[in-house]
Amino acid sequence: MFIMDVGNTIRKLRTAKGLSQQFVADTLNVDKRTYAAWEMGTQDIKSSYIPQLAEFFGVEIADLFKSETSINIKQSFKDSTINTAILILTDREAISRVLDAINSER
């Protein structure tokens, strides 16, 4: 379920950021139907788009292929002015580490 995992991951990242499929597709210069098929797992993502997707969503390339929803956001994706980051977390230990990191920056 490699394709489906990537599709689910990019869908979760996109919706967490409140973005439309059209916006992501336009940014990556692909047709909206192509991007939608990636999210649904019905079309392979060309390897040249994998680094672009990771950069766009602020995650490591390997994170796109994880089936779990705990994804580490790259430091560069954080807005240091207001200390925010978009995270999708499922376990308490990860949440605790993130909160500790945020609190230590203050």
C-alpha cells in the first residue's frame, strides 16, 4: 500500500494546512485531477515530484512514505516569530516532546 500511504499522508498534510487540492496542484504545476489521483492512491506520483511535495509540506521525503500520522516538520517550516508549526500527532509522547520544545524556546 505504498501509493495509498503517500496519498493519505499528502491529503492529511494538505488539509491540516487548510489548502485546496487546486492550490497544491497549481503550486506544483500539475493538473488538479492528477493531484487528486495522487491523494486517492489511484495514480503513481512521478519520482521528480516527491522532493517537491516534501519541500512544499515542510517534511522529510521519508515522512511521505510513512503509514503513521506522526510526522516531524522541518525546523525551517516553523515560523520562529510566533513559534507555530503544523503537526499531525497521534501519540502522547510525541505531543509531549513538541510541547516541551515549544516551551523551551520561550
